[in-house]
Amino acid sequence: MKKELMDILACPVCKGKLELKVEVENKTEVVTGSLYCQKCEVRYPIVDTIPHLLPPEKPR
């Protein structure tokens, strides 16, 4: 994931600001890490440079 995307990415649930935590990065992008929404207290993983921004499943 390119760090420049942080300017346009938002939490898919509340549209709030996301915080980036980098675990592994190369010269151009974040390879692994996570995006965290403080409002919803949900963490979205970044795997192989792809942010997985699927909302959490609601209990049935």
C-alpha cells in the first residue's frame, strides 16, 4: 500500500480517520502492517501491500 493513500482512506464503518502501523515496508510501499480506527476500535490488516478494509461481521 502506498503511504499516499492515507490521505483518502477512511474507516468503512464510520468514515473516521485511520492510523497506519507499518510492520514491513520497501522503498515504495507498506508490505505488511495494519490500519486502525480509534472510533470503532477495529484493526484492518495490510497483507502483501493490499489493505483489507472489509467491515467486521456483525453477530447474528
